[in-house]
Amino acid sequence: MKNSRFMFAAAATALLMATSSFAGETPSAPGATVYFANLEDGATVQGPVKVIFGLSGMGVAPAGTEAENTGHHHLLINRAPFGEGSDDADMNEYGIAADDNHKHFGKGQTETMLELGAGTHTLQMVFGDLYHVPHNPPVMSEQITITITE
């Protein structure tokens, strides 16, 4: 029993340290979470798909707004989970990329319509600070998989 507790604690510490290496300098609020308010892992939906961003414990503000415990949403599409992507360490210095796999909602948007082709897609939310850099520790959702029909 003692060994299993030690192993669990060691694994949790290692995960936290690894994830924190993909975080910037802006602190996140303790217990803050982002989540998909209208989608669940494994859902089958018709395209285009509406995505509603849920947030608890922090506030939404446009990019460039310097206010404690605020940030804006980023949506990672069809890529490795956050912290496992080859460019994720660069996010500390340069912010989250803006391309087909990294959508920015820097105006403070809390929902979007996605035009993705029919098939299986992965989605993950990451909350970013005024510079598009993940908070420390990162505020991110689990990666979900959805199937889109047309």
C-alpha cells in the first residue's frame, strides 16, 4: 500500500512538472478549468459543428488585456494533446501558434462554428494569457474525439 501511494505521488509530480514546462509566467487561478460545454468525447455531430467554450474559476478578456485571472480561449484541432506536440515548448516564448490546428479566440469569443470535413477529429481547449501563452499551471481541457457527418 505504501509503495502504491509513493508511485502515485511520484507519477503525479512528474506529470505536473512536465506539464508546467509547457506553461508561461502568468499564473492561473487555483482550480480553474476549461471544458466543452456542448460536446462530449465520442460524440457524433452534423457539420458544421458549434463549439461552446466553458470556463470556471477565471474570466475571459480579449488578448492584450492585462487583468488578473483572465485570458482567452484557444482550440487545438487534429494534433497531439497539449504538452505532447513538437512545438509546445515554444509556446512559452512565442505563444500558441495560429494555424489550421491552433485557433485563437483573442477577441474574447466563447463559442465558434467549425467547418471540418466529415470524419473523426480531435479537439482540445487551452486558455492563454494576454500574449497567447498558456498560464502556469496550464488551464486546458482533456482532448476529445468527435465524428462529424455531413
